[in-house]
Amino acid sequence: LSLRDAQEVALRGAADGRVYGPAAFKDMTGEDQKERRITCLACQYEVPSREELAEHYSCDWHAVNAVRKSASVAPLSLRYFEHRRDSLLAAEQHEIDGKTAAASFDDAMRTKR
């Protein structure tokens, strides 16, 4: 049976006073409810549990993709997001190091005068 058919059987059974537990569900559909994964709709990322989904919601990757989803833009893959983040952090660090070097040069020039 398909998942939808199994749900209909369970609903009809509930109306008759019968209750179907997880074992009956697995027998009807061939899958176990516990093995089903949860998908973050903003990132298209699957996680096995609600706890991991809650953890995922707190990461920067999800925050970026949530904004992109609200703007109707496709989500970034984790690999691309990490690549862009690392590139931006490296550029920012290079800029900071450059300013520090320039400041040190200016200080050195002032002390020589």
C-alpha cells in the first residue's frame, strides 16, 4: 500500500474503533515511521530527528537560506555556503592584516622623523 492508502485504512479503522500502531503501519506500507527523515524546507536538508533539525535551525547556513527562500531564490548548498564564507573571512582577514601593516608603516615613518 502507498502511504496515503495506509492512512485511509487507519482512518477507516479508527472510525470502526480499531487502532493501528507502528507495527501495523510498517506492515501496510513497508516502511517504519521512525526511519522517516525530516527536511528543512529552506535548505532542502534532511535530518533524522527533530533535535538535529532544531540544531540546524540555529546555524548560519539555515539563516542565509531562510532569507533566500523568503525572496523566492534557490537555496545555497552547504558546500557552496562554506566556500563563500571561508572566502569572505579570508578576504576580511587580509584586509585587517593590510590595515595593520599600513598602520605599522605609518608609525614607523612617524618615529623616524
